[in-house]
Amino acid sequence: MTNVIETHHLRKEYGDKVAVADLTLQIERGEVFGFLGPNGAGKTTVVKMLLGLAAPTAGTAQVLGRPLGDTSIRARIGFLPEHFRFHEWLQGAEFLDLHGQLLGLTAGQRAKRIPRLLNLVELGDAAGRRLSTFSKGMLQRIGLAQALLPDPDLVILDEPTSGLDPLGRRLVRDVIHQLKAAGTAVFLNSHLLSEVEVTCDRVAFIKEGRIVRTARLGALVEGLTEVVLQVGQVTPELLEGLRRWSQDLRVDGRRITMTIQDEEILPHLSQWVVDQRVGLYALTPQQISLEELFVRVVEAQA
Amino acid sequence: MRMWVIVRLTAREVQRRKLLWMALALGFVFVALFAVGFHFIYQEITGQVAVGRSELNIFVNFFLTAGLYVINFLSVMMAVLTSVGTVSGEIASHTIQSLATKPVHRWEILLGKWTAYAGMLAVYMACLSGGLLLVVYLIADYTPQNWLGTIGFLALEGWVILAVSFLGGTFLSTVANGVLAFMLYGIAFVGGWVEQIGSLMQNEAAVNIGIVTSLLLPSEAIWRRAASLMQPALIRSLPSNPFGTASVPSPAMVVYAGLYIVVLLTVALWVFGRRDL
């Protein structure tokens, strides 16, 4: 088994509302996968279906090689829910112990893992405190410890850093890096692109319940370059010629903005424009951020 | 079995939230008040009138029934108020998500919770009823017949209400579920009285109304069964007795109550197992 998650035409309707229209995706073992989309795109619904919290209206899916709804597989999945809401009358260590019992961990395993995880999320001192006295950041950290408790093969994090301070975000990032190093697959549901940019191997953009683009993050961001040309005059021949390097051309007066796949074509491009004798005043290449790409992908389909 | 983890979690929740302790404390305040009141009334009666032991027992039994009726009412309140949000509240606050995504079946979550509440209710009922019986024994040297069975039936009544509250919790909001449980209890309560009065007046229609409401929620019928169990035959036949049991539900009603709990919990498991969380 190489795919930890595999979905085929997954669909979820709530009455008349289609939350997820048609979702087909594969996530490989050991991969950190970013699931991106605007609020209301259907990201959390997808997570709920993968975890058996919501039943799909149509389609099939397998998680860790087993069909949806197989409860035994959940002993190998770590999950940090959105909003980090837990039983607040439990104490920190007690909360982890209870979840360890639900996971089927032995007393010995729990005694070993719980103090280690409390230290990892820097809550060693708060083990005896009730969760009701925890700050949002602390709840997020204890939630993260709970997600790591089963020593999982797959970790699903639903908006793990929303509303958190920079320290909380860094902790999530560090944990994701550690999981990746240990070969654990991570499904990161987020709209905070800066997080995704530094952690994910691959991303999928979801909009209105459909995946509009899936790509390796390196290829997606590093390969793409935006070039701004300032020319003396814009002729139809010039635009026609430029299209051989990019289909994504935008003209604003005598300014042409285009996206190219590879920086290596820049010398050829500049030489060709000079040869056209339209007057080349400036040629400025600039990297595209994931955020820019996100906005483009989401707006392009609108 | 992971259901027992849920049982322990729920039991701990009830303790932590101080609900059980508050309800127990209030219950014992009632038992203490009953003891004081009963002591003086008992002294008054035994001191002034020359009554035979059997007449005295009828009087004592009447007071005991009245006291148990209050405890019965307290435990119905306790059953609804403690459990009304245990399913719907966890769904609304999303705390259920961290449980339901563990390798535990949904039926284990629901049955685990029910078992914990049913156990707590039985303990609550046993403590208060036991307290009341002890008070009566110490003051009047009286123990009613079948008192253990009576406590058992009172617990059964609490479990019936608990099953209603659990089923409602799987598809209603906490407030709507509370309203449903109390409305049903109210209907069964009024229906029970209609049946009593109908029985005394030998009005068949009124008796039938009572039976229909008992089928809707057999709580009041089980109470009458519980009370009649410990009452001497004479007290049962007193027409003007507010806690009397002129019309005693048949043993079939007890079987019905057992089935009622099983069916309601089965439907609750079915609904909870299929709904999105």
C-alpha cells in the first residue's frame, strides 16, 4: 500500500447544498499534503468524511487501505479537530490518558508516551491543570499531543494554526517536520498559505467542493516566474510571438505581464523582444508566492 | 471493551460537574426535613390517640409513600437535567469529534454514556429511598413489604426517562430535548391521575386515556406499580388517597417499560450511528 488516502468521486450533500461535489485524490505514504481552499470550500467536510464523522452521499474512499467507516483503522490515525474543543473538566494528563485508553494503548504505553508528548508540546507543568483553565494556544498544543498519541501512520490536522500566535504556529510547523522525518503522512487542511508553503510536499486547491488544481509545491512555486515587460509599443505580432512561452498574458497599456515555467527561457525571451524592435524598456522577473497562485487559481474558476 | 472507557469518562464528568453531589445534598436535605416532620407528626399521633399497630402502619406507610413520591419526582428531574445535553451538547460543542474519531464504535459511546447515567441514577435513587426507609424504620420501627422491589421499580422509572432523553439527544438540540422529556413526563403524569380518578368513578374512557399515556411514557405507571408493591391492601383501596393506587398497572406494564427502554435505545443507536457529527 503506497497511498494512505485514496478517494474516488467523493460527494457530500447537506439537503440542497453541495458541500463536496466530486473529490478524487491520492495521498502517498510519508507525504505532507496541503489541502487549500477558501472558507466554505468543503475542506472540513472532506476531513469529516475521511474520519467517518460524516457519511459521503456518493463515491468511495480508502484510508490506510481500509474503506471509510472502519473503526479499527482509527488506532493509527491522529486527528486535531478545528477549534480544539475537548472535555474541559479533564486535567491535561488525564485527557491524554483517556484518549490513550480509547486508542487501546496499554497502561505501559500510556505511561511512556504521555509525559514525552506533554514535554514535546511544552505542557509538562500543566499536566495536572484542568483544560478549562487552558488558553487557546495550550488547548491547541494538548490537542496536538492527543493527535500524536497513537504513534500514527497518518495525521489529519484541520486548520491547526488558525487564531494562534507565532509560537503556536511554529510548534505546529516543527511537529509536521518531525512527522515528515519519521515517514508519517500528514493531511494539512488550511487556508494559511505561509504555513503550507514551508511544510507541504504537495498541495491541492479546492473550491466549491471540487479540486481545481493539484501540484507538487516545489514545482508549483519555484518553477513559476512572473515576468513584467515594459515596451515601446504593443503589436499583435509581439503578443502572438510571446504566446509561445506563456498562455498567461495580461496587457495593461505598454506593460505586459506573463507567467513562464522556467527561468532558463529569460535570455531567449529578452533577445527575441529586442529583435522585434518594439523598444524594450524593462524586463523584470519575479517569483510567484503561493498566496498569489492561490488567488489566481481560486479566481480563475470564478 | 472501549465502552467501559466511556462509562468511566461519563461517571467522572458527572462527579466533576458537581451535579451528582448537588443533587445528593439536596436529596439529603429533603430526607432530613422529612425525618424532622415525620418525627413530630408520629409523636403527636402516638401520644394523643390510642391507635393499634396495624392502623399506625397504614398511617406510616402513607407518609412513606408521600416521601417516596417526592424522591421519585427528584430523580425524574435528575434523570432529565443531567442527561439532556450529554449527546446533543457534545455534538453542538464538537467535543464528540475527538471521541468518535477514535477506534470506538458509536454504539459504544451511546451505551457507555447510558450505562453511566443509569448507574448513577440507581445509586441516587437507592441512597435517597434507603435514607427515607431508614428514617421511618428508626422513628416508627416500620419496614414496608417489598421495599427492595419498590426501589428497583423506581430506578426502572428513571431509566425510562433516561431512554427518552437519550433518544431525543441524538436528533434534537439540548433545549428541545429537555422540553420533549418534560412534556412527555407531564402528559404521563396527568394521564396517570386521569386513570386514578377514572378508576374510582368507574369511568372506562378515563382509564383508557391513562393507559394510552402510560404507553406513550410508562413512568407514572411504573411509579404506581412501585408504590402499590409496598402498600398494604387496605391503603390501596382508600378512595381519597392522593398517593393511592386505585388502578394498579399490570405486570405487563413492567415488561412494556423494559421493552420501551430497549426500543428507544435501539432507535437512538440507529439515529446516532447514521448522523453526521
